[in-house]
Amino acid sequence: LGDLPNLASLDLTGCSVADEGISSLGTNPRFSSIVLSECAQVTDNGLQKMCAFCPNLQVLDISYCPGVTDAAMKNVAFFCHLIAEVNLAGCDQLSDITVQYLSSGCHYLHSLNLTACTRITDKSLKYLKRGCPSLRLLDVSGCTRLTPSVLMRANMPQVAFVRSSVPIVSPVMSKPSTPRPQLGATRQDGGAPPRERAAPRAVSPLPPIASAS
């Protein structure tokens, strides 16, 4: 795939690709988007070699790659300065060092997903505030070491924080409405169909009250 000069976007979600295959992608410098989500065999070695030859990379998704550590993200920040969207969800070996790398080298970062990165602490917010002025979306769902009060005082009005991936549904809207039986329809239990209501009878007007003489 790295030998295809016109290939700019690649999605290998869930594939059994290993470091050797990932590193070969670096032979194509035109890659702008690479998705390696759920590629369990990918480690730092493959990512480091790949990023060293992908200077135009703008989107990187390595979510749920358990073998990725801070060492790989150092190469991402050093070689991929144009990167704008990074998905690191479920990479529980990543820490504040990763965010520090990204903040120092990826100033065009627009979207960062840190869902379930349990080693992320309040330090990461300071790094992002200082080094990523273009950041607009930050997902910190499941980052249990982040202090809620620090998030509220982060003073990053341009950033939309996401703290939960579960959609909030109104209790009223979530209740299924019970369908009303149609008039004249047969019941499923074999009983008689519901009777139609009789139309209301017309009521004759009351006679006028006679005035007292």
C-alpha cells in the first residue's frame, strides 16, 4: 500500500496488521489520513518508523491499540507538524507526556480524543492550553484522574469538552409510547374488539327565566 503514490487515506480498523506492515506505509509521504483503530499488534516500533516519513499526515487514529506508549507519540509530534485530528481513545499506557509532546510540536491540533486514557491528569490541560491554540474539541471521557473543578476553571472557551460518550436522553422522550388500539380492531388475545364510544347526545337549551313582575 505504501507503493501507491496516489493513496492519501487509509483505514485498517480491526486488521491484523503488525509493525512491519505499518512501517512500510512510510514509503508514501502523501498520506494525510491513517486509521489503525483496534490493531492490537501495532506497537511503538511500527508507528515510529511510519511517522518519520509521513510529514503531511493530518488525521491519525490509533484508538484501542494497547501496545502504543508515549515513545511513539514523540515521533508523531516531531515529524507530523500538520496533524489536526488525533484519536487516542483506549490507549491506557499513554500519559501526560504524550499530551506534552503533542502540545510542543502539533500547533494545528484541532481535535483530540483521550477517552479512557486513565493516566491523563490535570497537567495535560495546562499543556494543551499553552501549546494548542487551534484546539476545538477535547474528549476526556473516562479520564478518571482529571479533576472536575480544574476542567471548569480551564479557561479554554474555544474548546468543546466531552466528558461522556453516552448520549443523554430525556427520560420523557426515552419512554416508549403505548399505541392506542384502533376502533373496530380485533384483540390479539382473542377477545372482543373494543366498543366504539357513542356520540354525545344533543342537549336542548334551557328555557329563559321569567322576570319577576
